[in-house]
Amino acid sequence: MTEATSLTPVEHAESELLVVTGMSGAGRSTAANALEDHGWYVVENLPPQMLTTLTELVARTPETIPRLAVVVDVRGKELFQDIQASLAGLRSAGVKYRVLFLDADDAVLVRRFEQGRRPHPLQGDGRILDGIAAEREVLKELKHSSDDVIDTTDLNVHALATKVTELFSDSGPIVLRLNVMSFGFKYGLPADANYVADVRFIPNPHWVPVLRPQTGLDAPVRDYVLGAEGAGEFIERYVNALIPVLDGYRRENKHYATIAVGCTGGKHRSVAVTEEIAQRLAQLPGVQVAAHHRDLGRE
């Protein structure tokens, strides 16, 4: 089999099995993380002899683990030599599976091992190149029979994760999940915020007696806050400023981001503005948005 230059996304069956393998240093862990982020149940470093046993366990309750990815490597060289027999056993049992093989040029693999300051699992007392050559010999038959081969020579971790996402995600390109959170500065900054907006420039409904007992979720407070001078312009410009940031997050394969909006107590202004920002961000393609009010209800 020749290396794939144009890979077609997988057509998902009711239950799926994906075997992830390839050269050490070619990105198996990155691929496993990307699969896990998209709902696959990932088992790493499984001895090939256990493939059939694991598959049988999963087959008994396919609704529990509908998508299983098994990462297999050559750290146990003797064990790995049985992988073709293990795969043949799956075929004879009627188990449908795909094999994803990750590869890279020798020079790139050497550089990755040197940067990580770790030996190749098969180099023994020799050089890293000796280990790579031994691994290629063990893997050559499996690479030839693999369904998909990805050459990661020119891919960084983000590009590889994106490629795996395109192949094995139901939704295709990554969906960015945003948590837009209101908070009160007097209770401290949120530790997990990627961006913090300060809306204390808006007049405080706390000083309007009829509005004080209400919150930013109530229409009178919302109208007061959003109708204040500069509030609408700030929200519009802030959302527009976030659009290239979110596009960059997708390119870098970032899945989650928290945008925090603060006022003094987290009851009026930040709540109303958070709801408005969340509503506008939810209209963008490829984005899932949830609004959360950290300090609402605190005295």
C-alpha cells in the first residue's frame, strides 16, 4: 500500500475499532489525545495479543464504548511480532477495524528523540538510527497493509491533531467550546480565564433602589445595563475582536476557552453583558457556547 495523500473521512458504523500504530516518535500520543477529545475510548500500549480479548469485552456492551481506539507500539518487540496474527483473528471473528499508521523521515525522528532526551525503544546499546532501522523492519508489513498512513514529517502536534480530527471525528473540523462566565472582582479573578473583560465602566444598577434586588438575568436590569452609554459598542467590538482569536484557536486545535466578564459583585452588569456576549458568540459557526455566572447569589 502506498502512503495516503488524500484521506477520506471514516464512515462510522454502529461500533468502531481503530488500531493506531507506527514509528516511535511519529505522533501516536498526539493522535490518541485527538481521538479522545472526540469521544473515542483510547487504550494505549496494549499488547497485540490482548486485542481480541479487549474487542470481545467491548462487543458485549457496544453502547458503552461505541468507538474504541487501541494504540500499539513496539516496546515489546517479541509481542509486537504477533500483531498480524491478532488482526487476522479479528477478521476471522467478523470484527471490522481500521489501522492508522503514523510515519516520519528518519532525520525528523532522530531530532524528536534528541529533543525529548530519550532513547529509541529498540536501539539497545546502539544509536537512535539503529533503533529506527530495527523498528522499520518490524513494522514494514503492517505499514503496507494499513488503511491510512499519515506522514508527520512536516506536521507539528496541532496540524497532526487536526488531520486526525478530520479523519475520525463525527463533526469534521473541530468545534470550539466556549464558557462565558460572569464574576465579581471583589471575589477574585477566575483562575481558568483565557480572557477577562472589565465592565465596571457601566453605571451600576446597585445604586438604583428598584434594580438593586434584581440581577442581570432580569429584564429591567438587562435593559438598564445594555442601554447604558458605550455598553452596546463595547460588546460589539469585543465580540468582533474575539473572532480572529477563535479562528486561531481552531487552527491550533484548541478545544476549550473561558471568557470571563467582571463587575464589582458579579450580580448585575457582568451577568447581563455575559448573556449578551454568549448569545452573539453562539451565532458564529463551529462554536458551542455556555453561559455561567460564578458569583450570582452571593451576598
